[in-house]
Amino acid sequence: MRIAVIGCMVMNREVCKLAAESGHQVRVWWLRQGLHDTPELLRAELQKTIDAIERENEALRETLHFEAIVLAYGLCSNGVLGLRSRSLPLVVPRCDDCISLFLGSAERYRELFRSMPGAYWYNRGWIEQAFTPSKENYRLQRAQYVEEYGEENADYLMECTNNWMTNYSYCGYITCPYGDCPEHEAYARQAAEDFGWTFAKVDGSMDYLDALVNGPWDDARFLTCPPRSRIEADYTDRKFRSVPCEIDDWEERA
């Protein structure tokens, strides 16, 4: 089976290893981390990539055609809602975000959410690819604000942009089964100490990501959205459903 995967760079290491070892023929398109901060932008970039894959698919020999497009994204601030395809099914995991994928299941994420309320999650991909809370990162952020807006405004901007941290009480560090880095754990431990959070080390699991890349895509864990349908929210633990596209809506995209 030939599978096209669209992934966020925070899972670069895991998905690349799974793709390299897959019994299927897997090709990955990567999007930069942070797009979920602006869901409309994430949705636009995902749709643009879906369209590009389908255009390329039409130009390939039939024996090289992809058979599905897999989205290595959860709900991600509603950024996947409204996505649709012309000719290939879209597969999306039924979870809120990538933390479920790194933990092995949405159910395990919910269990940890109950036992560790107010947890900010770190792992190898997030530390390497994203802006994660640390004193050094905030020092660099403030220096940039000072350069652009001056000292007084920098302090105000730091207060506004970082007041969310008061909602957190745990630092959850998810290990990587494919090779962890002691310095990344040390980074997370230091952040917990700096911000007064309780540190908790949690074993990562590749079960969900493995199923995402390789299948089978059972309906309990994945939505398979048929061609000429779009992804809509399902306000239950299932997260998503697919609905046929209206002809007029589809023609607007043509």
C-alpha cells in the first residue's frame, strides 16, 4: 500500500523511523510546528498540502498512486475541521492533539489528565522543534521584545503572553522509545524547578503512531473520511465525523 502522510515536525523522529521500517511505501510531507496556534493557518496549510498530493497523484503512473492521505494531527485547535479531498480518503486519529499520539492512546492521555491536572507536556520533539517554557527561552523572548518595543513595553508583553503559566502545576516529560536524550529530561526538570511545577516522567508509546502510519485504521481510533466528504466535529470522545461535501461548496474550491 502507498500512503501519503502529512505530519508536524514535532514527531519527525518517530514518524521517519516508522516510515523507514514500514511494510508499506510511505512518503511524508512535513509542516512546521506552531501552526495550531493559528487554526485557520493550520487548516489552510493542510488543505494546500492535500491538494498538492492529489495533483501529484494524478500525474503518477497508476502503479505509483497513493491510496490514502494520513494526517498526523489530532483536533489541534480545530485546525483539521473542514478538510476534504477529491480522490483519496483522509485518515485522522480521534484525539485532541499529538500528546495522545506520543502516549500511545487517547484513553491514556485522558487518564493522565485526571491524575495530573494542569500538566504542561515536554518531549524530545517539542524541545527540539518548538518554543517550550524555560528561563533561557523567556530571556531570549524578552530581549526580542526590548529590541522591538522598549523595556517598559517588553515587561508588559511578557506578562500578557505568559500569564497562562499560572494554570499549570505539573511538568510531564514523555520519553521516546526510539532513543531519549538525558539533556532533554534535564531541560524539562529544570523548567519544572524554575516554574514551581511538579515533575513527572511518563513512558512514551509508539502504539498509536505505529497504527497511524501502518494501519489498520479501526473506526474506534481513526476517522476515515471518504473522497468528496469533509471532516466535521463530533462533540464526543470520537472527535470527528465525515459528511458529504455540498456541490456548490466543492465548486468554490475548484
